[in-house]
Amino acid sequence: MKEKLMPAQIKLFETTCFGPWLKVQHPNGDPLLCHLILQGMIDNVPPVGIATHPSDMWFHFPPAYTRFGREEFCLFTGLRFGRHDTFSEYTKHIPKASWPEQVFFDLADGQRVKVIDLKRSYEKLDFTMMSDIDVVRLCLLYVVDVGFSGRQDSQPISKDMLLLAENLDAWNLFPWGSYIWETTRKQLSASIVKRPHVHQNGVKYTLSGFVLPGSLLSMTGDKTVCKSSGISHSDGCGMG
């Protein structure tokens, strides 16, 4: 993405909550490493004495048990956590999203913007001929729906999300950590435990969404082995 943006657009993007991700050199992670880690996933409750949360994922790399949950995801991504099931708290002061008309101009009146339209605009538009803030809005939407969530081409873009992108201050306040964590957790937790056949050699499977933090477990495994006194499930780490 950084290669597509103009210097002023890069500077503006870096002021958003996703700004640090422009510096990530390998955003797709290592597929083989991710697969190796997922084979250590367990679906049973870890031993007594280790703190746990219903949304946690647990891995067993004998003799250690490693947790990957909200706190770890927050530390890896730096994104805010909080209530994410409604946009209204963040968009109630935004009357209208006018920017999509400048970016998705090939859509018929009243036609919903879909992920394929987002991809098409991102790939084909000349960013040098566009408003810097519209470019950043487009890129933020691309980062969330394509990069982090891995949504399918035919899926519509949320009108609430288009409205939220109208105001970058509101966009930055939204708890994207919670929003993206749910997608990531569902993808990772269902990948191996519910597909035992993928342990066999030569069998392929696909993960969509943001799975890079799962690969990072290999670099922090010794730090994520949790003892009952070493972790708190209060809304810390930027969660609110």
C-alpha cells in the first residue's frame, strides 16, 4: 500500500489508528509457520491454575500451554477494544457520507458498494489525481474489509462503515481491535480443531482475515504461557 500512496497521503494515513501498519514488511505472515502453530491448538480447557476467558484460544507446545486471546491481540495490533456491535455512538454526529461518490463513481444510483468495488477502486484509481483524504478513506476501508477481515468480493460494504470513514476522528475512536478480533478468532479457532483432516500431509485449507498475530506466537511463546497470577481479564490494554 505504501508504494501506491503519495507522500502527503502517507503522512495523513500515519495519523490514523492503522498508520503503524504501513511499516509492516510482511503483512501476510508465514503460512507454514502459521500451520505449524495451529496444529498445537487444543479445544479442551487448559490445566487448573491457568487464567482463562471464554474467547481465548489455547495451544499446547509441551510442556507449555500458550494462550492467544484479546490481550495478546491488543498487544500485537495496538488497536482499541470496546463495544463494537454498533456504530451509532461514533456516527451519530455525521449527517452523510459524501466521499463514496468521489471514489465509487461507476456505481448506479442506489447500488450498494461491495468488496469487489472497493478492490477495483483501490487498484485502478490514480491516487495522484484524487483528494488526499479520499485516498486515505479508501485505503482504511481496504485495510479493514480486505486486509484484516478477508471479506468475499460479493459482500456489501457496511453503510455504517462508509459513514464512519467520513470523519477520521470518529474512525480512530472506533474499537477496531474488538471488531477485527472477532473475525480473527473465528477463523483461527475453526481452522484445525474442526478440521482434523488437515493434519494429513498434502491437504490444503484456506484462512481468510487477519492471521498474522497467530504467527507471532512463535516469537513470544515463552511470554504468553499464562499462570493464574500473571494475567488479568479486566478491560485493560486499551480496552474500554
